[in-house]
Amino acid sequence: MEKPDGDHQPPARDIKAALVTGASGFLGSNLVAALRGRGVRVRALVRPQSDLRRLSGLHAEIVRGDVCEVASLREAARDQQVVFHAAAKVPDWGPRREFFRVNVDGTRNVVAACQDASVERLVHVSSLTVLGLPRRGAAVDEQSPFDPSPHDAYTASKIEAEKIVREAHGQRGLQTVAVRPGAIWGPGDPSIAPRIAGLLRRGRAIYIGRASNHLALSHVENLTLGLWLAADTPAAAGQVYHLTDGETVTAREVIDGLAALLGTARPRWSVPFFVTYLAAAAMEGAARLVRRRLAPPLTRYGVRLVASDCRYHNRKAEGELGFRPIVTFRQGLAGLGAAL
């Protein structure tokens, strides 16, 4: 997407005040901690029912609200230089309408609140899933097109949300940046690593196919660094960036690494992708019949994520932001420790 007019607006430099949406979550709380470490006054937007333990001791200003409530957003965005939009419905299970209410309508509300409050820059956390989780091992970059026919509500909603953010750049003085991470992991990860760890402990983990596919991982410390650079770099205005750990890591290496960390046996079986995918579809169908709220053991999105095979380059972020991942896969794995 070409940059629309509006790049003459003051760059988001010397950041003193920032709002983080989704601040009580895994990424949001780590981002709050990283910003506080840089001396930024942080306003943390959390829902009324949110558990605030992740924010304990970070000395952030807590504001109760919701991205789906325009009034609370306007108040939260007041007097902020930068807004980091990390709030999203992420799980791979739930009603389609809920994904669109939070991820699409919520993002539209965030954009409007930023414009009303004269925020300088909005940094939006998108996802590499908007490119469709390809399985052929091809290299893709920020110029690659969106998935034309997304298979799940999460992907479809994140595509629409990113479009809203990118189209808003330069409108009413707002600069926007979209950042696309891979699977976010690290100590405190509530979903990916714990789910695999649970299967390993119960002896139910499998390899999908040969498990030689390359995964896009984004350690939370690497990602928070990239988000800071996206906010602080003048040339980032109007741009999209891929932010991964920058290493070639296979699904087998991830599973075997977790098994070694936990002291469990490695999976005994390799199951073809199409068999695993059909099993996930059957589990989803059964879950819907009984109106199950929790995700079934396997979901089609989860299978596609673990079986994806693609090389996402950080070249643009490296060249324009000076981004260099600071945590390697081995270091990150060791750091999970007792968190699993």
C-alpha cells in the first residue's frame, strides 16, 4: 500500500506517554514492562473483569474500559503520544461474530479514538496469519497479498483490522504502523507452549507429517523491542513490518526442545496433515453439537498453524527500524523453565 498524504506530521520521537490496549494480556503486559523500563508513562487499558496480576509492580496507570466501548477509549487515548493496539480475540475457537466485534469493530474504535485525541502514532499488532499460513516453504515479505479466502474467523478479522489501520494513515493527522508477528511465545505464554507441553506430558503429542516445516516464532522480548522501534522510528510511519525471531526453526525442533525441557518422551507417531486436519474438523463438529465453550483438543486453525511452512523475512524491519532479535530460540526455550 502506498503512503497517503500526511507523512509530514511530527514523528513519534522522544516518547513520554503511551497507551497500551489489551494491557493485562501476555503481550500487553510484557509491552507495558518494556515501556516502563524505557521511562515511558504508560496508561494500561484493561477490561473491568481483567486479572491484573501481570501488571503488578509495573506502576502503570490502570484505566478500565473496552475497545468495543467508544467512550472509554476516547478517555484512555487522551494526552497520549502513541497508542499500541495489542487487544484482540486470539483463541482459535469461538463465534465468528465475536472475532469481528473485537478485532474489527474494536480496531475501528481505536483508530477513531486516536484521531479524536490527536494521538501522533498508532502501532497496531496484526499477525502473519493474514497471509494465510502457507505450507509450501516459500519466502514471503510485506508486499505479499492478503489471504484471498481465509479459512477461519481469526484470520479474516485480522485482515479487516489491518486494512482499517493502514487506510487510516495520514487521516486527521494520525500516523499508523502495522506489525505482523508470528506465534508469540515466551515465559507466561498462555496457549501455544502450554498446549504442546500438556500433550507431551500425557503422551498424546504427535508430529504432523515429517514436522520439517519452518515455523514463524516471535519471542515476546523480540516483539516488544520491534514494537518500540515501530513507534520510535520516524520512517516507520505508514509502513508494515514482519517481526519474527529471525531463525529457521522446524516444528520438530520446537516439539523435541519442549520434550527435552520437560523431561518427557518425544512423540512416537507422525500423522499425515490431511488426517490430522480431518480429525480436527470432526472434533470441532462434535464440540459445536454439544455447544462446547472451550476449544476441542484439536482445531483446524491449530493444525494449520503447527503445519505451516513459510519463510518470513525481517529484512525490512532490519533495514528501516534497525531491528535485531535479542533472544534466540535456545535462550527462549531455556527461559521457559518452570513456566510450563
